[in-house]
Amino acid sequence: MREVTAICDVCGTVFPTGVGMAPGSSALFVGNKAGPCPNCGADGTIPDGFYDFIGETLRVISDWEPERQRRLARDLARARQAPDPRGATVAALQSEPSFQAIAQRLLVPRNAGEFWTLVAAIAAVLALVLQFGEVETSTVVDHVIREQAPTVPPEERGLSTD
Ligand SMILES: [Zn+2]
């Protein structure tokens, strides 16, 4: 049993919904709303395939040399500061050949909260793998939930709440 997580539509904070879920029953919650967000009070969306996304990311990144992991971590951090953070982030992800399938899933139209939470999840995978070597999917999810911090850069948040 694991707790169902939601992603804030406005600021991208990941938060637990208080609902427990048996493994394999994720489809039940697809498209559902949950809230309020502990950071800004807006509604959140319960994302489809959040665990799968992190598991897949983990599998790909774990095979890389630390140097390559550090480079992507650095490129993602820089992209966040770029004038067009989302475009720069997509470009950074696409520059990694073995990451293209995952980047493709990020490119499907998503709201800012979902997009940046997936990017934050990739950053968490990189940070944890660099620190500990081997990491479980649930460890990454716990880490992202525990942060309880906005994942959407202020520039884009301003645009989406107007
Ligand atoms: Zn929020």
C-alpha cells in the first residue's frame, strides 16, 4: 500500500492526498483532483504514471557514468534560470540520446505543475543516484513529496495564474 500523490496545478508542489492505494490500481485515480496544495492552496491533479515515470528514469540514469549524471543535473539547473525555462529544459533533456523516450513523454502537452514536477523528479533521481549509487523508486517519490516545495519556476507560474 502506498499513498496517492497529487501535483499542484499552479506551483507544482507534490503532496500526499491521504488516500492509500494498492499496487496496480493507479488507473482508478487518473484525472482526479485533490487539494488544497500545502504551499499555495490551489487544487492539484493526481498524475497518471508518476511512479512508472520515476522507475523508468531511474533505470536509464543508473547505467550512466557519474560524469554524465552530473552533466545532466547541471544542465537542468541552468535551464531553470534561462529566459525560457521550459524550452531550455526540453532542449537539455533532448540532448541526451538515451533519455529521448522519457523526454518524449515530457513533451506531451502538460500543465506547468505536471511538467516541472517531472523535471524535479528527474533532478531528484540524479541527486540521489549521485549520492547513494543505488536508489529505489519509492525513495525518490518520498524525497519529492518531503520537499513540499514549488517546482514551477516563478516566470512560468506568473504566466499560468494570470
Ligand atoms: Zn501549489
